[in-house]
Amino acid sequence: MIFDKLKPIWQTEPSMELTKLARVSAPTLVLIADEDVVTIEHAAAMQRALPDAQLAVVPGTSHALPMEKPEVVNRLILDFLAPEQVPKMLG
């Protein structure tokens, strides 16, 4: 399966240095599945490196998150883009 061959690359090849993310001035939503090939730790590091970012982790999903839970993804994106932000869970 192609996924099995690509998984090691996806886990080790996020090629943008986190320090470069500090240049991003736009609000950013880092959206990840809890069973994604990209680790939650890496996504959290990206969120911390971005000046104005939010992190959303969707449980029970894989890298196919938008296809597995489209209604959840749509809600997260719409809430992120809303003029008034919906209160977030803090952890």
C-alpha cells in the first residue's frame, strides 16, 4: 500500500523549519487527527511557533480526517473563521 511507503516520509519530512513559521502574520488553524501520521507533538510545536494560531485535534480520526468527519472539520473551520470566536477548550 502506498500509504505504508509514504508514512516514514510524512513523519520525518516536515521540511519547513519551525522558526520560519514566526513570519506568518495570518491567523492560522492547525488541524490534525489524533491518529494522523504527523504527530500531535509536531502540530503543537507548529501552533506554538505561529504568532496567532489555534490547534484543533480531532479524536478517532486518521490522515483522512476531512473525509472521516467532514461535519466536525467544517464546524472547526467555520468557528475559526467566524468574526466572533467560539470559546475554546483549554488544556
